[in-house]
Amino acid sequence: MKQPSLSKLRPIESQTQVDKIESNLRDYFRSEDFKPGDSIPKEMEIAKTMGVSRTAVREALSRFKTLGIIEARKNKGMVIASPDILYSMEQGINLNLLDDSTLKDIFELRLVIEVGMADLLYSRKTDEKLKVLKEIVDKTEKAHNKMQEAKYDVEFHSTLYEITGNKTIQRFQKLLLPIFDYSDGMYPIDISKAPGYVTHRQLIDCLQNGTRDEFRIKMRNHLMQYFNKI
């Protein structure tokens, strides 16, 4: 006899009434195919239909507002908000809870993004943006201290993200900035003197005259110096 699989069994969870209301509303929004901008039923209607108190419904809706799932609109009441996939991450990052392993994982994610955005950079670069990058490098080379250098380093990479034209990628970079500032403070090593280090000026030259594949290699080498010091 074939051994029955237990994979479809789910553990019984201890849920509060508010948890159940939240779960019920999630299913309702999904089954009724709510779209961003659609008005949801009023608090009183939800409470009456579910047979619960308005206070409990209000708490469940408050959770949705915190997560950016619903929002208040003038003359419309509560509506479904446009999905904000980074909101929870922005609210939840606590630098004091990041260990070396987590920092490495997050930096690997940055590595994947910045190496992988070569296609967007080459498709959307302009002479004006290249000029901005060169001006940043000029300022970096004239910097009087490490703090100024760090500021221009952020400015350089932020400009690369801007060139992609992808707003979500730009927000993600801003989200990660405090993490890398934090890790730089933990490991204050001058990587510019490391063997094989690729400078920002070399990245610009490649972006202007090289190929996408060459840029990917140089960007990877540039970032790996930071990754290896974590």
C-alpha cells in the first residue's frame, strides 16, 4: 500500500478574531477581483456581514493600511492601493539585527542588480548623464577626506540607477544605502589600493566606449572588492 503523503495537511494556527477578519478580507478582495482604486465596503457593512465588532474590523483595516494594501481617498473612503512591493522592507529593516551572513546576502543581491542592469544603462545612457558621471569622478579625485569620497561614491552609483529609468530599482538602491553605510563603518578598509580594483572612471570609459559584456565584468570586479571585505 502506498504511504499517504502528509504534504497537504497544514498545521492548525492559533488566530485571533482580527487575524480571521484580515484573512477573510484578503480572500474577499482576491475573489472579487478588486483593482487599485476600487472602493471597499464600509467598516460598518463589513462588521455587520461578518458578525463582528467595528473595533475588530477597524484593527484589521489598520493592518492593511500599514502594509500599503488600502488607502484613504477623498470622497471615496477606503480604496485598494497600488501594490508597493518595497514598503514593508523599508519599514522593517533594523541595522542592528544584520549579521555578516545577512550583509553578504544583501550585497549579493546588489551585485546581481548592478551587474545585471548593464542592458538598461546602454539602452538609456545619454551624453548628459555621462557628463554628470564624469563630474562626480572629478569631485571624488579632489576629495579631502574619506567622508567626501563616500558621499561621491553614493552619488555615482545613484546616478547609474537613475540612468536605468526604473523607479523600483532606484527605490531599492535607496533602501539599501543605510545598510552599506553601516557595513562600511564596520569594515573601514581602503579598497582603492586593492589589486585589480576597477575605478569609477574605468566604468565610465567602458560605458562610453566598451560593450555591455565588458561593463558587466568591470562592474562585478568593482563591487567584489566591497563584497570581499564584509
